[in-house]
Amino acid sequence: MDGDEINSGDVYADVIFLKVMKDDAEPIRRNLIENGFLRFDTTILTESDTVSFPVIKGISEEQLNFIQYPSATPVSISVKRVPLRPKKITNFRDMIDIPEEYHKFLPSSWDVVGEIILVKLSDEILPFKRKVAGALIDTHRSIRSVYRVIKVSGNCRVRELEHIGGVENTETTAREFGVIMELDVTKVYYSPRLATERWRIAQQVEEGERILDMFAGIGPFSLVISRHARPATIQSIDINPEAIRYLERNIKLNRIENMKFHQGDAALISKKLSYKYKFDRIIMNLPHSSVDFLPGALACSKRNSTIHLYLIDEIDRIDDIVKDCISKAWALGYSIIEKGRVNVRSYSPVQTNVCIDISVDGIS
Ligand SMILES: C[S@@+](CC[C@H](N)C(=O)[O-])C[C@H]1O[C@@H](n2cnc3c(N)ncnc32)[C@H](O)[C@@H]1O
């Protein structure tokens, strides 16, 4: 490694550090990781108000600007000579002892939920599932359990899992942008892959907004918003009693005071709420069937409300689905327009997960 030196057993190197204000640190850390810019072989440095992230060599100023969120204060960049951690094998493909011809069937991604890894495996690699689990544990410092995802099913979108390595424990604590959330991965739906999306929504919330989270699960959207913005109130609905049990616990754990929760069908509860309240922002994160719940969301809206409608469908069908929503809303007396569209993640080779940001333009 260029410029590294060995000194009485320690390896030192000149490392580029990106200094940011502590309040901006979490989204920037995530962004650095997502873009592959963060160095893991040395320590993140913290001072009273700032955090300095070690970043890879060769990163351009343009790339660093790209990782900053609009709200982030300007960063400073400096080079410091620091000790490096001894090299560890970090790629689980290098650890795993299986015949070479099976390497092409190894998973290329998995979900880290607290101390648990959830991974989908192809049929070809199933005979080696315990080896896969062992290698994942060996290469992820904080992981204690690995479960194979068999399928996600039912209304509650709960995963059917098989324990394939580490300790058998399905309860864990996930962390997102300074929020902690307890959950049992066999009883509720939670995906860490939406963390950046939840942050995007939280960034849009203005002081005093009334928010409705129609499919809240254990509460990640509601909690991140409540923690990082200043809404007047958030009402969260979920049909799964277990999700509501964890949501209640997570509200207490994070000492949130402006959230209310309701267990039941969002179609019915939103209608009931609409007699009493109108909301500035409505989150509809049930991507396979959110469109069916549009009447309830519209009933809870007022002029200029924003609806975040999540969809999973074939890329080519999204435009038609949006057009259909606009005409259904029109028939109910609401004029809605698409304000923006964000690709949340690719879901399968042909399907995508998008968020349509809708504005309620008028109500007749
Ligand atoms: C895709 S998950 C999203 C959970 C959460 N928003 C998140 O980001 O992790 C959808 C949630 O909707 C809930 N759900 C499904 N049908 C529902 C309905 N008719 N009314 C209320 N909640 C429902 C499920 O229990 C599940 O927790």
C-alpha cells in the first residue's frame, strides 16, 4: 500500500479524512458506505462537534460533493497519519471453502438487521448453507445469527425463515439515523434497504406538519421523521398486532411524544381518522397494493397534502398505474398531480420499487 510504513508492529498510513458536523454525520456515513468511499481499516475520529471519516484514496472533490446532503454544512478535507488495523479477510467469498464451480451461486447481497443477517440462497448453493452462514459471521464483526429467507408472505409481509448459522435468536435491535428499533424478524416486516428513502422523506417534513403513516410496521418512517423533523403529530397504522406491539415499545425507547398508533386495516382506520383530521403528508408503504388504499388516503388529505405512494411493479407499467390513480382520484373528487418519482431500489430483473410523490391539487 502506497505510503504505508511499519513501525514496531503497527502499520501507519497517510489517510484522507472528511470532517463534517456531528448532526450531519449519520446520513453522510451511510452515503459514504453506499458509494464504497469509507475506509474500514482505520478509526472514525470524533471531536465534540465534528466527526472525521476516513475515505479511500483517489476520491475526487466532485464525488465528495455528491455524497453531501443539501442540508449538510460544508466539510473540510485533511490528510492525517494514522495507524491501520491489521488486515482481515473481509470478503466472505474469500473465506468460504466450497468447490470453485459453486462460487457463482453465492449470494451477492443480504440484509443486516441488528445482529442478524437475512439472506436468500439459490437452490444450487443450499447444500453449503451452513458454510455460507459461517463465512458471513466470520466476516461481519457484529453478526451473531444468520437466517435464510424462504419467502415473504401474507398481509403482514412477514418472512418465513430458516436458521442456518450462529445463535438461534430472532429478536434484535436495528438502528437507523440515531433511532433504535426492537423487532423480531419472524413476526414483523422491516427492511434496512429503505433507510435512505426514509431519510429523504424526513428531510422534506416542515415544522408543524400532521403526518399519517398508513402501513407503519415497527415504525421506521414515523420514528426517523419524529426524531429528525418537527411534525406536530404522527399517526401510525398497521394491521399486524406484533408490529404495533414493537412500535409502541420503540416509541418509548426513543422517547417520542408526538406519535399515536392504531392497530387494524388502514382502509377502515384512515376513513375513521378522516372525520376528525386532515393530514399534510401521508406515507403509503405497502408497495404491492398501496393503490387499493388511495381512497382512504385521499379522504385524509387536504389541498396541498403530499402523498408518498410506494409501488413495486414492472418498470414499463408505472406510468399507467400513475395515470390510473389520477383518474380514480378524479372520480372521487380529488385532483392530484405527480410531483416527483424516486427509484427506491430494483426489486427483480424486471420489477422496480418506486415512490411516487403526489400532490393534492384540488378537492371538489
Ligand atoms: C412493506 S411493510 C412496511 C413497513 C414499514 N413502513 C417499513 O418501512 O418497514 C408493510 C406493512 O403494512 C402492514 N399492512 C398490510 N396490510 C395492511 C392493511 N390493510 N392495513 C394496515 N397495515 C397493513 C404490514 O403488516 C406491514 O407491516
